[in-house]
Amino acid sequence: MLFPYRALCAYVVHRNVTCILQEGADSYVKAEYRQCGWGPKCPGTVMYRTVLRPRYKVGYKTVTDLTWRCCPGLTGEGCPEHLTDHGASPAQPEPQPQIPSGKLGPGSQPPSSSRAVPSPYGRKGPGLFGERLERLEGDVQRLAQAYGTLSGLVASHEDPNRMTSGPRAPATPVGFGIVSEGFVKPRDRAGGPLTPPLDEILSKVTEVSNTLRTKVQLLDKVHGLALGHEAHLQRLREAPPSPLTSLTLLDEYVDRRLHRLWGSLLDGFEQKLQGVQSSCDLRVQEVRQQCEEGQAASQRLHQSLDGRELALRRELSQLGSRLQGLSMAGGGGCCGRLALISARVDNLERNLQAVTEAQRGHGPLTRDELERLSAAMLEGGADRLLEGLETLNGTEGGARGCCLGGEDGGWDVGSFRTLLEERVQSLEERLVTLAGELSHDSDPPGRSARPRVQTELAVLEQRLVSLESSCTPSTTSAILDTLAAEVKAWQSRSEALLHQVASHAALLRQLNGTVAEVQEQLAEATGSSLQGEITLLKVNLNSVSKSLTGLSDSVSRYSDAFLEANSSLDERERKVEAEVHAIQEQVSSQGSRLQAGHRQVLSLRGELERLKAGVADVAGGLSRCQHTAQDLRHVLGRFDQRVAQVEGACGRLGLLAAHREGLWGYVDQLNRTLAQHAQDIARLRDDLLYCRAQLAEQARPRQAD
């Protein structure tokens, strides 16, 4: 009886699969923010770096696979058209239960296995090799499926980021045909497919046995690799915890750094306060020194003013003594001459009064007596007038001497000298006029004494009338005429004397006014010099007071600056305390984050344990290896994300920029631990690659056959 799989032979075919390949790299600018290490108030810096980003493309590669085709030279009912020699393949089998595509790496979809082609002749016939061949065929199918799964896993580990999980062309199923039991008879060659000889069947069975033995050895190696990974994971579990997870060490380290920071801040504030205090002390000393200098200058100024005042008083006393000496000198002094003039005027008045009293007491005088009296009075009056003129001339010379003495004394009396000369000239003119009037006996000299003279004349007229009535006209007419003429002359002369006395009084008043003006001018000159010095003293005192005011303002400003420094120190202390509290809060939050990282590491260890279980399952059956590798890839992806999160959390510790050197040590230790894990994973991948290479070596003899 002929079987339908006699005409089928195994062929090695090539098929194309898609994959992601790196075509090149694109550059882009990335901003990196670096915080200043001098404190939170120091502004950070921004650095821009050019980063290369890979660019991928979809590529194709050719893989080899097994397929069943009709043996060469066989056609007919046992060899369907889709299994002919021109490249057809068996019909697509029913889908087998597979791992979901989401858990497979890009390009790691294993080829689906196919069953044997259903026989159009019904059930296979029993024979010597039927059950054995069916068993071997099933083993080969399972090995082919495991080989495809393992090759997909290895491909996913080789380049997990470049392979895509998109759909691709379905792989050609792998299967074996049915080998006939006996030899093909010549008469059956025309009616059905040829049956391979027994030697060929035995050689194929031997080849399959060798392949199975090789696969068993490969599975033993994979089992040993899984046991090694389990031992490594056990060592990782038994390893001591990372110092980064110890919150006590972190608290102690942060406390030490905070104590050092607090000490440095206090030292800096103390140094600044000492510097401010020293500068304030120096400024106060300078102010005191300036005040002392101002006081010394004011004392010197007072002393100089006192000395100048004493010198002025001494000069005034000297001038007064000189004036007194000039007045006591006699005829050479103006004051003495004025006194002499006043004495002579008084003498004239006394004489006039004596004449009047004598006239009243003795009655009418005789003509001879009147002539003698008038002559004596006229001579005495003329002499006295001449002496008065000479006295005035001497007074002018004395006044000129006084003026010259005043000029020698250093006083500014030029204006007084000119004024005195003018007044002396006016006096000379008046005296000349008076002398002319006296010599010519002209107009009555002065009107100030007329009322008194008129009364006296009236009295004299009454007496004359009485005398006329008592005397005879013949005896007394001539005497009366003479007496009347003499009385008139005496009246005129008395009026002239009165006028002279009035003029002399006016001259005395003028001289007194001139002396008063001279004294006022001297006082003004003295007062002007003293006023200038006093003004200078006032200016100096005002400048000193302004300097003291400025110094007081400076002291007040320094006191305000000192108070402001104290307030800024208090505010700075509050800010430092707030920053310390913020740092403590961030340290506590960082501790919670580190605890979360520790939990993530523990979860990663659990996942690694699950990976170990998956590897152990690979020792029992390679069908679960792909699922475990897919879980491992997801775990690695999450691990990278967690590492990125840990790095981001460490990068956000801006306020701990000055204290992050110690934390970087712990991060480096964590990175070394992660690098060790990555090395372990790389060794696992190398072992898987080694498995793939072994499987590929086992598959080469089959492909050669």
C-alpha cells in the first residue's frame, strides 16, 4: 500500500524578513541647566550641546527555512500541484497556539510550524518504521519550533531598539513528509509515487538522532547557564544593601554639611560686623580729631581776636594820651586855645555886667567917665578881639598839628582834616568880616542881644529923661548929646560883643560837633576792623558748625547703616533658617524617593527572580524562553525609565548643589551596581547568542542535506 508522503522531500528555502536598520544620525541642540555651587542666590548657567540622534530605515534580510516539496522527478496524485518542483510549498496549516506578538521583539516572530500534508488516500498503513518515523517527525517539528523561537529571541536581544513589531510576510511552515516502508516496485512506479530505499531512510533516521543528541546537549548548556544566572541572582540577593538607601547616613551627612555651612555663615557675618565696627571706629576717631582741630582753631581765633582787641585798646589809649598831651601843651593845642577863648568871653561878659551894675548903682556918669570907660572898654575889647583872632589862628595851627599827629598815629582822618580846614577858613572869613564891621562901626553886629540892649537903652533913656528934667538945658545939653552918642556907641559895641560871643559859641558848637564826628569816624574805623574780624570769626564758626553738622549726619548715616546691617543680618538668618528647613524637607523628600528607588530595586530583583524562573522554565522547555526574554526587555525598559527618574530626581536637587558631591558617590555606586546588572544581562545575552550559534551549527548539516 502506498502512502501519500512518499513523494515529499525536505528542501532548504530562503525568505525575506523586514528589520529596522540605522541609516545615519541627526544632530539637534539640547539645553543643559547647571546650578551655581556658591549658593541659591547665585544664578545658574545654561549650556547648549549638540546631540546626535540616530535615524533608522526599514531593511530586509534573507533567512533560511525548511520546506517540503515533491521529490525530483515525481508527479501525479501523490504530488499535488502546489508541491511541485517549480517552487511551490505545502498548503498553510492550521495556526498553532503562539505567544502574543506584543511580547515578541521586533523581527523575532518565529516561523510557524506546519503539520504533515493530509493524505488524499486516507490513513497511513502500519509498518516497521511508521510509529518511529511519526515520533521522529514530531520531535523534529518541536525542535524546529524551538529553534525559530530561540532565533527570534536572540534577534530581539541583538538589536531590541531597531527591530519593529510590524507585520511581515508569513514564514514558510516547516514539516516532514511521510516516508514509505518498502521499496517501490517497477509496476507501481507508473501508478503512484516512488518509495525511497531503506538505506536512505536509515541514514535520515541516523541524522535525526544526531540532531536530537546535539539539541539535548544544547539544552544541557542552556540549563547550566540558567543555573549560573540563578547563583548570580542569589549572590545579588545576599549582597548588603547599598549605602544610598541608608537614611541615617544621609541625615548625618546633611547635618554635618549644614553645621559647616552655618559656621561659615556665622564666621562671615562676624568678620563683616568686625569690619563695619572698625570702619565706624575709625570714622568716629576722624570726626573726633576734626572736632578737636576745630576747637583748637576756634581757640586760636579767640586768642588772636583777644590779642587784636588788646592791641586796638592799647592804640586807643595811646591816642587818648596823645590828645591829652596836646590839650595840656597850652597854646599849641586847639583845646587849650578854645578854653582860653571861652575864658576871655567870660571875662568880657563879667566886664559888661560890672558896667551895667555900676551904671545902675551910681547913677548918671559924667562925660569924662563915660569917655574913659568907653575908651577902656573899646581898647580892651579891640585888644581882646585881636587876641581872639590870633588865638583862632593859633587854633588853626594847633588843629593842623592835631591832624598831623592823628595821621602819624595811623588813623584815617584825611576827611576830617579837610573839613576842619574848611571850617577854619570860614571862621577866618567871619572874623575878617567882623573886624571890618568893628573898624568901620557899621551895621549892628548881631541881633541875638538886641532885646536886652534895647531894654537897657530904654532904662538909660528914662534915666536921661530924668536927668534932663533935673538938670538945666544949658549945662547939660552938650553932655547929654555926648552921652547919648557914647551910649549909642556903647550900645553898638555891646551888640558887636554879643554877636562875637554868639559867633564864638557857634564856633565852639561846630568844633564840638567836629570832634564828635572825628570820634565817631574813629569808632567806625575801629568798629569796621573789629566787625571784619568778627565776621571772619563768624564765618569760621559757621564753617565749623557746618562741619560738625556734616559729621553728625555722617555719624547718623553710619548708625543707620549699622542698624540696616543688623536688620539685614537678622533677615539673612531668617532666610538661612528657611533655606535649611527647605533643604531638610528636600532631603526628606529625597529619602522618600530613595525609598521608592529601593522599592523599585526590590521589584527589579523580584523581576530578576521571575526571569530566573523563566530561564529555569527554558531548561524544561524552550517555548517559554521568548516570553521570558520579552518580560526581560520590558523590565529593562522600565529599569531605564527608573534610572532616568532617579537621575531626574537627583538633577532637581538644586539647593543641594554645594552638597551633592557626597550624593554623587552613592549615585556612582548605584550606577556601578546597575552596570554589574547590565553586565550580567549582557552575559545572559551572550549565552543566548551562544545557544543560537549552537542551534545554527546543528541546523547547517540539515541544510546541507
